Amino acid sequence: MRIVVCGIGSRDRGDDGFGPYIIDHLKDSGIVEKMDCELYPENYLNRICSMSPDLVIFLDAMSGGEGEAVLLRNEDIIERSPLSVTTHNLPFSAVVQFLRESGVPDIFFLGVQAASYERLSGRVKDIADRLIAVLNTIDKEQGFDLIRLYEALSEQLR
């Protein structure tokens, strides 16, 4: 089993660095592959597909939306695209559709509401640190249960 965790955003733009911050703090587990997609996740789609992942997790700051954080899965990402659209070039729903059509079985979008573009805010850093703790528990010997992982990540957003 393989998980590709993709951080999206700019480290120089405060909370927009949420995804890259998590990527920087994930340990290598043999199951989790880290990828810093910077501002353009669409540039990494072929590389992601070549890894034949069982799960792709995108981490990004959001503008707009109703809550502080959101975890969406598969078609929910497409249906709720206005929530998860970022300032990047390609609509995120197109990224998800490409990956699904390329055979990626599961995709998560984990987004947090940006509060500051000058520094990583305390709230966003706290959420990121809790997510890092969950993702760092995945190891090669134990593998992962998709539903339990989804529930564990979801719980950290509260």
C-alpha cells in the first residue's frame, strides 16, 4: 500500500504554507511518499500516477468556506469544489477527475481556512501539527486502514 501526501502552497505566504509545512515534518515510513507540489499541483499529476498510490492526500489552505478546516473524499471534492478551490491555475475538481480517471482509487483533500498570509498562524500550525502526528503513525509493518485514517484525520480538524 502506498500513500502520496501532496503539500500545496507557498512557505513564504503565511498560512498558504500549511501543506508544505506538513510535508517538511513528515517522517519517511515506507508507505507515505511526500511531495511538495508548490503552487501548481497539476504539474505533478503524472508523477503522482506513476507511483501507483492507493491514496493521495492533498493539503492546502483555503480561501472562502464556512469552517476552519475540511476533509473531503473523492466525489465530495468535486461536488464541493467551490469550497476547496484555491488560488492555483487549474480547478481542483479537474485534478481529482484526472487522478480518478488514471486509476487512483482514493483521494482526500484536507484544507484549512487561511487567517494570515504574513505568518503561519497559531490555529493553522496547531491543526498541521495534529495532522502530522496522525500521518507519522503510519508505518510499513502495520499498513493503514482507509476508513480509520479518514476518521483520525477528521477528528484532528475539530
